[in-house]
Amino acid sequence: MTCRVPGSGLVAVVVLCLSTVALSQTGLTKEQQLNRLRLQDSQLQLEEARAGLQTRADELATSGLLFDRGSISLQKYKQVRNRHEEARLAYEQAQTAFERVKLDLLKTATHLVVREARKYRTADGRSMVDVTLQNASDARDALVVDPSLNSDEVRSLLKVESIYVSLVNGPIVGEPYEIRIPSLAVGQEQTLTFRLLSDVEAVHVALKYLDLTEDRPVILRKASQQDLPSVNSSQFSQEGVLNQSVSYGLTLQRLADEERSFGLAVVGLPKRIRFAFLNQNAKVSQVRFDPNISRVQVQLRLEIPEKLDAELIGQTRTFYALVALPAEYTRINALVSQYGDAPVPPDAIAGLACNSVKLELVTKGTGKLEVLVANRYQEIRVGDELRVRVELLNRGTVAVQNVKAVLDLPFEWEGQVDPVLTKKLEVGGRVAVDIVARPPEEVSVGDYELGLEAQGQVGTENIQSTEKPITIRVATRSRLVGNALLVGLLVFLVAGIGVLSVRISRR
């Protein structure tokens, strides 16, 4: 191999060339060999700059003596001095470049790797991530910078201090938002635990150390601290009306790599309330997890019957949705049989090999009132009042309190009802109400409409019926005396005509 280097500094150049020749015998990788060549090139430039500076310094000293003796002009002396200054600046720049190359190579020698990123769910339902970092720096990279370093010096040189770690997926998704590792020696590992603020499948591990900022995208490896899936519901407490259905959204999650199926069950519901688990509108009794399926959404639908025991209506009933191995069904069924319609205590659930979520159901009946009117067409005469009897009927599924009839009277009419208020009207119950409606004294003859509706309460909910209209025909009052006189006159005339006819016939 031939090394040709312009300028001075021959001894240093020869040493560098001999080192280059020996590269193939050191067992370095190609990248390390390139790094060494880069360092040697920078060192060579430094030696050239040092030699050039030395030459210009000797030239400046000689020119100074000649100028003092008057052998050269001031202009010539200044030119020599300027060349010396340029050589000094070139040497300082070469020194800076050499140190920068050394620092860059040391940074290259420093390697932090993400050994593992494991996602799992704790017993209390939190999503966690364990990230394991290792200082995987290669000592041979440091020896490229300075072959004279011993092992302790290399380890000290490659020790990384003040490492800041965050989990990012767009925004920061790990809590704590940032963790500081004071130091990490060569070969040392450290595991950091983050809580996931957003349930994601992949994150970026953001690293800050030295003056570097690195971003490592990683897919989270699924693992689990428990074999059973977790189950949660954001709609854990709901109200259900009799003869209607209610649904609870359930989220099941299992972080594991193997395929497995698990059964679904419900305990603590009254037997008359039927339930079904739905997945995409299909009824299911089991769910399956595999490496590609770690989350399953299920709807728990309850069918509330039209009639339910009175003590269950308006009360909060606690029950449990369970996820367990199919082999646990026998114990679950035994528990359901043991308690029947009674609530199941939490201790009994804890004794099962399952995961559960506590749900609440408040059953509510519906109050439905109706007004029954036998004849919705009434007729009165001027000066009379309307008297009519109606019935108020509860067609709902729960008793209605404070039931009353409310009148919508024509203009200037007055009215009253009896009874004014019925404290409680049971399901299917009726109450008779007498209604009196009085028209004003100067009422005109014609048709009028009276509106009638029933109102009541179920708990804090107001109930009212559809308004029933009653048509009222107001007619003129009859003149009895005049009519009687007219009838008498007619009778008298008829009788007179009859007598006169008899007399004429006798003649």
C-alpha cells in the first residue's frame, strides 16, 4: 500500500499509514474501519496544519530579524505575519474538527437499545407497559477513537448519564410523562413501567441523552398477569322500564399470545328477567381471543317482563356479568340456583375463578292513565248545568299517585270535580269522578267543547292521559205556560167547532 501525503509532518503521516495497513488484521467491522479512517484523516489534517503553522512561525521569526536590520521592507514583513496568522487559524480549525470527529465517533459508539416493550393489564383493570432499555455500546468503537484506553476507561467513557424516556403516540400516552434514568453502564439494563393513558397497540419510545434525541417505534408485545380476560362497562348503572329491554356495553380484553375461549354468564338477576350476550347482533355464550384479537365488544341485553314483583320495582338491583373458563359453568350455575331471585353477595363472586363487573339495574314501571266517558255528546238548556260521571283508569304497569281529573272549560264556564284527588290508583284500578260544568248566565245557544284529561305521578315523573273532548249542545228554554194556553185554545176551538157542527146537523 502506498501513502502519499503532501506537505510536512512526515513522521506522523508514516505512523498513520502503517496503522491503516494494519486495519485488516484488527478484526474490526467495515463500519469501524471507516470510522478509524475518518479519524485518521482528521488527525492527518491536524498534523498538516501544525506543520504549516511551525513553518510560518519560523518564517515570521526570520523576517522579524531581517526587518529589524532593515533588510526587508515593512510591507514584506506584514505579508509574512499575515501568512503566520492564517496558518494559526487553520491549525485551530483543524484542532476543532479533530475533536468534533472524536466526539461524533464516541456518540456512534454509544448505543441504547429497546430490549423489550411488554403491554399487560393489572388486576384492577389498568393498562401498563414495561419498557426495558440496555446500554449496548461496543468497546471496540471507543478504541477506534483512542486505542490506548484500558477497559475501565472504555466503560467509563461509554457510560450514559441522564437518559430521559417517554412513550409517544402522537401526544405522550404514558404516565409518568417522562422518566429519568440517572446512568446506564455498558451492558446494564433497566426496566421502566408506564401506565397507558390511551389503549394503543404501538408506541414510540422517545429517548433524550447526551445531546441526542431518538425516537424508536415499537409494537407492544402482549402479555398478561392473569389468564382470564378483564371485563369493564362504562354503562354500569341503568334504568329499565317494564316490558322493555336495556343493554349494557361490555369491553373484554386479554393481552396474551395464545388462542383461547372463555364463557360468559350473569348472576344476581331475578329469574323472570331474561338476558342474552350479543356480538354483532348474534347471540353468544363464549368469546375467543388469539394473537390478532385482544379486545372484544359485547352487549348484555336484559328483557324486563311486563309484570314484576312489586318489591323489585323502583329498587336498585346489583348483579354481575362474568367471564370465566367454560369449566367454571358448573359452579356458576350452582351459585345461581342457591340464591334464586335474591341478590348474590360479593364474597360469593370472589369465590369463583372468574373476572366480573358489577352492574346495576333500576326497574321502573310505567303509569298510563285513561279517561272513560260513556257519552261524549251532552245536551243542556240555557240556565242548566252539565252533570256527567266519568271514570279514570290506570292502564300502566305501576300504581299512580295523586290522580285527578283536569277540565279544559269553554270561555267563562265554571266547573268542579268530585273527588278532587285520588291518592293512589293501582294497576288496572278505576275511580269514578263526577263533573259539573256551569255555563255563564248569558250563554248563547250552540255547541261547546269541554276537554277532560287525567293527571298523576309515578315517583317524580308526571303522568297525563290523552285529552277526551265532550261536546255540549246548549238549547233554548221551553215556555210551558204559553204552550199550555195555546193547547187549551186549540182544544176549545176544536170543541166549539164540534158543537156547532152537531147543532147544524140537527136543523
